[in-house]
Amino acid sequence: MPKKTAPSGYSFRPELIAAMRTAFLKACEAPQVRDAGHGAMEIAAEKILELAQAGETNPERLYTGALRRVSQ
């Protein structure tokens, strides 16, 4: 199985990195992610990155966006 590589091409301010980290850690503790099985954390992380690239900086909105994506 090929090893996944870290995403490249991203550049975020330290404040946004902190918001993304807060959102991701909170999402990982949510039952929707924790109990969803294989790949749910990766899906949440990808959505947080997507939202941050689009300009979202609020950790709560990053978190809820990640949960919505996992729940689809």
C-alpha cells in the first residue's frame, strides 16, 4: 500500500494554524468523527484545510464544517 504524503502548497498564518488545530482536536473528540471509523479524521482535516484556504478563520466554524462533511 503506498504511503500517503503530507499535503504541500499550504501556507497559513500562525493564528490560523492555531484555529485549525483547535477545530481539528475538537472534531476528533466528537462522536461523529471518533465513532465513524476509518478515514473520518482525514476527511475532517481535509475539510478544515479547505475552509481555511477559502478564508475561514473561526475555529468553531471550521469545526462545524468538518462535522458536516464527516456526517455526509
